Amino acid sequence: MSTTNASTYRPDPADLPLLRGTAIDGMPAYEALVNEAQTDRLGFWARLAREHLTWRRPFTRVLDESNAPFFKWFDDGVLNASYNCLDRHLDNGNANKTAIIFEADDGTVTTITYLELHARVCRFANGLRERGIGLGDRVMIYLPMSIEGVVAMQACARIGAPHSVVFGGFSAKSLHERMVDVGAVAVITADEQMRGGKSLPLKSIVDEALAMGGTDDVHTVVVYRRTGGSILWDETRDCWLHEIEEAQPDTCEPEWVGAEHPLFVLYTSGSTGTPKGVQHSTAGYLLWTSVTMNWTFDIQPHDVFWCTADIGWITGHSYICYGPTAVGATQVIFEGVPTWPNAGRFWDMIARHKVSIFYTAPTAIRSLIKASESDGSVHPRRFDLSSLRLLGTVGEPINPSAWQWYAQEVGGGRCPVLDTFWQTETGGHMIAPLPGVTRLVPGSCTLPLPGIDAAIVDETGVELPNGQGGLLVIKQPWPSMLRTIWANPERFRHGYYPPELGGNLYLAGDGAIRDPETGYFTITGRIDDVLNVSGHRMGTMEIESALTANPLVSEAAVVGRPDETSGEAIVAFVVLKGPRPADGDAKQIADQLRAWVGKEIGPIAKPKEIRFGDSMPKTRSGKVVRRLLRSVAKGEAISQDVSTVENPAVLHQFSQHT
């Protein structure tokens, strides 16, 4: 399918399902909301907060800007996130509604109602309290995709203990540095996880992380028995999840917290090499996940919603744990991978569970396109996907050809494809098409949601006209924005509200351009040294630091290049302490270094290519010329000026890859 065809495929909004209920019904309704937000910004957000959240003590102050950019929203109000996600559904007739349809790696299906989920969360919360965990204590969560993951997150929220979830593919070192930074007192994990028919360790990685030191505050490790695999046990610290739950009552009084109480800290890669703990508040974050479930996904009582993300990423927080439960939706949670036991797993699950809203990553779509082309039996058209009415993508911009395949082969040409732009830091969708409202254009995330004041500026903060690319910024604060970087407020201030832009514009870190006619936004890529690999942000400095920690390596530089499957591929340029390896040895050393990075950070950070040279291409002042390495990684001819490069001949060496 050609890009040309994809870019001209524009379904008429009149042919798409219109929004109903509390959602946005057509372009006039969208424009009315935008106008309301522009003319009465605080009144707009106050109305949404009163409509979408249940307050223990109502707020009287909408926004405190006195210490900008450390904004406070609804800060004199009191509520509880778990209560908003669970308890209120028990009183509105949804107690026996299915909350989660969980499908394990082996295909075993378990369902749980809102009443049952509430009881599980209460028992777990009571068990945590009995272990001395409570208000303000930070809890690490290192679990597989499971009902238990949602229960753990909600239980922490119920007792006012901020959680920090770490993706189960990260290494002991990555887990350790996050554990130390956030000051965790407890870890919730599993013996093992199942992925693609294989059991993978979790508890042993936690043990390894704890043995690295600096974790003396961790007094409890709660273990979910997933596989029954053999694990080491510390009687003074370790306890089984089922044992701390079983003697507890099915009710638990929530810890009523202030609106600005930290709900969670989620670590994301930064360009400095040190992961940064993005801190989100309780009320503002929960408000936006609820609002966007209604606006973007047009959620209806009969819908079956499926977000394929992992809870270790922000998408799993916003559109698995909190958003769907806040609106009382039925959702699918999947433990496994889309290609096991075959690449038809997603389509088979949609057909069996009658999924109506499907939200996944462009990387997954591209890999399934390849699979369906080589094996017709796993093509989506071989499955009954008639239950689908909305399709969404997340994690990175979706290329037009994949967009068209997704729309036609999965959605049958009848389902809007919602290309959503947002970040860990924003808490929820910022720029996204709205079904029944927005004319779709493949490759464009279209228009900002009401209340989101997005713009494109130059490097001095001056707003640029449509058609001219620049830096994507948000001009006004919004409730779900990150509040700070954990224990590092200056990193927050300088990274997201840089003084060179005036200190009053949120810098998204992405470049963008607006269409001169429609005003639609198209994201053009990262402006810093953060790679987007399969929808996951990886800091180049973090990978470089891991490589140079290897005793064989003298220097390393990491860049990204476009990749058909993962969006961006990691390419590492390495100078060894010894001589540059001959062809026969290069592959062996490259494999060693990949394994090293996998252990230091996690498998997702392994470079796809490692190239060796005698030295780095540097200016005479010693700065590595990364623009040239990016060109080399892409296979481009070097047309830039190399007169400032002290050793340009090394570029030929780096053109060879392993």
C-alpha cells in the first residue's frame, strides 16, 4: 500500500459514529468547548472537575499559579483516586458489571466484576497497612500484566501510598536506581512472568536489586505467585500476596488526600542519562484520564475497551489502571505478546472478547503487517472484527501506510483511527482526532483537545505561522500536567519551562508543524537526544553510560535511525580500549555489548546495530559530531561540511555495521 494512497484516505465524518452522552457531539460542540476554555479557563476546568470526580471535600480554589511553573490544581479539595475508580460504581448499578477480562499468556481467561475488584483492592490495601505501609510511603511495583497489577496500583492509591511501577523488562540495575531515587519502603512483584510461552524471572531480579545496597528502607517484598517457580525467600522481608490478602476484610476506608497529593512517580528516560521520576498529582491526573476516556474514546456502557500497553508505561497507567475504571468501563488486559502462539493473537482476542475500542502502538501494527503478508492465516480479515468501532494508536506517530492498513484491514474502512499525541509528562491525550468530529488525515494527530493551548514556536519562544516547523509547546497549564521531577525540581523547571523560551511555555521536546489550511498538527520528531523505540522513550545518554561502563569500551555514542518495525532503531558507535576488531571478531564483541546493555538497562535498550571505529568523529574542541553519525546510521552520503571535524576518515570505518 503506497504512502500516497494512505495520505489521501480521508473518511467523511458523516460516515463515522457520532459521540453521545457526555462526550463531544460534532465539530460545533468541539468549537463551543474550545471557546469556553479560552474565555473562562478556570471555570471550564472547575466544571469538568465537579462533573467527573467525586470529592470528599469540594475544592474552592481552581488554580494556584503563585509558584509557577509548580502549579497547583484544586489544591484545597480532598478525594481518593481508588474511591473514584471503584466505590462509586457500586452505588450506580455497575457493581456486577465486568471490570476486567484478563487473558493469560496461555489463553486462560479470568473475569472480575467491579464488586470483586473493589473487594480485592480493599483486602490488599488492608494487608499493606498491616505491614506498616501508609500515607506518603513509596511502593515499587514490578509485576507482569495481570489483574494483580491493577489491584496493586489501586491498593496503593487507596491508602495514599504513591506507587512507582517499573516495566518488567527492565534490569536489576534499572530497578535499583529507581528504588533508591524514590526512597521505596516496599516492593510488589511476582515469582516470574509469562511472555510468549516462556517464564521470565522477576523476584530474583528484585533480590539482585536489593543486594546492590542503598535500599535499607525496603522492609517488605510482596510476591504474587504467578508460576510457582523456584525463588529465594527472606522470612524477615518477603510475604505472599495471597497470604496478606486472605485474612483481610472486603472493605477498606480510603485515605482521603489533598488534590495535589502524589498519586505516582513514573520514571522516564532523559537526555542526561539519569532516569527522571515524573510526579503526577491525584485529582488533576485522574480528571484528565476520565475526560479523555469520554472525549477521545467516546466510551459507552456496552463497550469493551482494550489498551495493549504495559502498566510499566504511562499508557498502562492512564488507559488501563485509572481511565477505564474511573468511567466504569469493561476492559481487556493481556499478559502475553501479539505474535504468540502466532501473529493472529490480537485479532483472535478481539473476535472472542467482542472488543469495540482497540488501542495499540504503531510498532505492533507494523510487525503484524509483516506477519500477515508472509502468512495469510494470521491476516486480520480472517477473523470476525465486526465488533470494532474505534481504533487508536499511541507511543509515536503512525506512518500513513500503516495507518491505511490499520483502517482498512483491521477496521474494515468503517472505524476512525485515532492517532493520539501525549507523553508521560502530560498524563493523557493532548492532541488527537475525535470520532464524529475531526476529519482524519493519516500521519497527523490533528487538533488539540479543548483546554489544551498548543502552539509551535521558534528557539526564542516566538510563535510561528502555520506551515512553518518549530518546537511544540503548551502555552497554559492544564490539570494533568506533571508537577515536578521527584527530588529534582530544578531539573523540572529547566527541562520543561526553559528560560530561553521565557520560562512560561511547557516544552514538549518534540518538533511539529501545522497544516496551513486545517491547522492540524503533525509531530516531526524528538528535538533532544531521546529515542522512541517501539513507543518507549530511551535516553541516548543512559545507553552510552551503560556501554562505557563495559571494560572493553573507551567511548560510545548512540543515535537513532528510522526503523520500519520499531519506529526508531538504536545504533551505537563504539571505540574499544584495544584495537578496532577485525570482521570476524566484531560480531562476537557486538553480541557481548548488546548482552551487557540488556543487563545494565533491559532488553529494550539493546542496540540494533553496533559499529566500531578507531576514534569518534569530533570537532577540534572535542565535541562528538552527532549530526554526522545520524547520517551514517541512516546510510546517507555525507554532504554536510566536515571541515570542523578533526578526523573525518573515521566516518568510513563507522559505515560498516554489525
